[in-house]
Amino acid sequence: MRDPRPHDFASYAMPVEKSLGRRYPEPRHPYRNEYVRDRDRIIHSRAFRRLENKTQVFTRRHSDHFRTRLTHTLEVAQISRTVAQALGLNTDLVEALALVHDVGHPPFGHSGEAILSRLMERYHDRFDHNLHALRIVETFEQKYAEFPGLNLTFEVREGIIKHSRDYDPKLYPELSEYRLDEQPPLEAQLIDLTDEITYNCADLDDGYESRLLTVPRVREAVPLFDRFYRAIERQYPTAIEKLKFNEALKRVLDTLVTDLIEATRERLRELKVRSVEQVRARGSRLAGLSPRLARENRRQKEFLHSSLYSHENISAEREKIVKRVEELFGYFMEHPRSLPARYFAKTKEEPVHRVVCDYTAGMTDNYLEEQRQKHLGGSGV
Ligand code: MG
């Protein structure tokens, strides 16, 4: 049956009719196309629901208003849909990719990820959130009688792997089916950029809300923000600082998103890219900001690194978190029988450190803390 909705995607968009399909063939749905079904499967997965209790930058103890990985993901999905629509890309595929892009992240944000990577290095192995996300959708999600995992289409699995980095085919032979020598479709290329634009702006917002960042500091370090803030001060001289901050920040966000759309459209036009095959065959990615805005965006990112992510309040908490993840990991390495039966059974086929890493990475912040208290005692973070 044909998709009843008329498509007006551009010629360089990834058409669902050309999908390489699912690992386990399934009958078509009468009115949902395959990428829409993928999006729905992602939303109904446990890994997606767990995003609610996973830290983005600030843990819950600071405030209920800060982004979690779930609200961050929803922001990325909204911005990605806007960009995709403006460029004539496949919005269904983009939405599925945006919603799944962070499901492989461990508890406690980048601190959790950094310590898991370090722990795995001790066993000459690695933790990589994209590869972990692939394992989640391929095997860990248990929902269907016919197959393990979510049985997502090739392009969504490919996008999970390729959206944010390139994998060397020589170092990752197990990923060979994902055409590592080809660029992913534009729908996947977009996600890395919309993700970065989203968190750069959201982290400024949460940083200001937490009072770890102040308006004068942001203005001094981020010229793009300063330009808008100055204009807003002229336009609304009596408005309170919080509102001026919001007005300036939303213009920063809008400027970056608009530039991403226009610069990408211009590149596609200049290079006469007219099909997804041409997108795949290029030597480098086509989606991107203009050089000027890419510079501005980098400044914003550097400022967040130097002033927020490494702020002593955040880094003191990070050290505690790192210690707690390390302790729990060490406990399960010594007592693998304390793992849930399903995970313990896997230690017959896989190294224990891999099973412990998979189990730990799947945890929410709260669950990790519960497990730590259960097995090691002590007070909460
Ligand atoms: Mg993200």
C-alpha cells in the first residue's frame, strides 16, 4: 500500500520507499510508513523512557527546571524537524533519528560516560555511546515475539552510528554493513548540528538559571549573544534581566538554526547535489553552519567548557559521581552473581566487564544510586 500522505521532499532527501528495510522482514502497516513506525517504536522503548532520569548537565538536586536527557531530546527533535522541513528533507526519518540520538548515554551525563570509558580501557575495551545505542535497539530492548530489539530500518541504525562521528572501517569491522566509507544521508548529518546548537543554547540558559553564569560574563565571552543583548536593552530598557537574557538567547538560537538551513541549502545548490546517492558519495559532510557562524558557535561552546562544565560546583559533584560509578562497577566485577539473572547469564558468552558496562550504562541516575546503596551502602549523591 502506498503512503497516503503526499511527499514534497527535495530530491536529495532520503525517501522511505528506498529504505534498505529491516533486519527481520515485517508486513507493512496500512497507514504508517517505515520511518514513522521506527519513531513510534523508539518512543515506546524503555531506553527512551529512561532518558527522563538521566542527567544532561545538571543533576536533579539543583532544580526541577533544568534539562534532562529527555527534554533535551525533545528540543533536538523539534529543532531538527524545523530544519528538515525547511530543507525539504524527510521529516519522519529526522524525527526518529533525533529521538533515538541519546538513548545510548549512561547515567550522569558526560561524567558517567567519561568514567565508563576509563574503566573499560583498563580491560583494553571501550565504551562508546553510539555503539551502545545500537546494542540497545538491536538486542537489549525485548518487546516483540518475532525478533530481538526494535528491528529498526537500516537508515535509522546507520544514523545512530554515523550521526556524530566517522568510524574507521579498519578499526570497526563489525560495523561493515553500515557502509562506513559513505556519508550518511542528510537527515542523519543534521542531528549532530542540531544537537550541538540545542545544548549550547540550553546550557547557557540552565547555566544562567543556576546562577553559575551571569549576564556580564556571557556577554563578554559570547559576542553573538552580546550583540543581541545590546539590541534588546535598547528595545526594552525597563525589562528585567531574565527577560532580556531570554530574548537575546532565543535570537542566538534562531540565528544558528537559520544559518544551518541557509548554509546547507547553499552548499547543496553550489555542488549541484540532487540525490541521496550523491550525498552518500561525497568525501565530506554537506550539512553545516557557515564558517562565520561556526566560529561563533565554537566560541559559545568553548565558553561553556571553560566556565560552566568545569565550574567548581559542577566538577565537585562530578568527582562524587565518578567515584560512585567506579565503586558500583568494581562491585559487580567482583560479584557478577549480584547482576540480574539475565545479565549474569550473558557472562558465559561475553567478558564480564562488557556485561557490567552494559548493565551500568543502561541505568538511570536514580537507579544507579539505588543499586549503589543496596550493594555498598552509604548516603546519596
Ligand atoms: Mg544530545
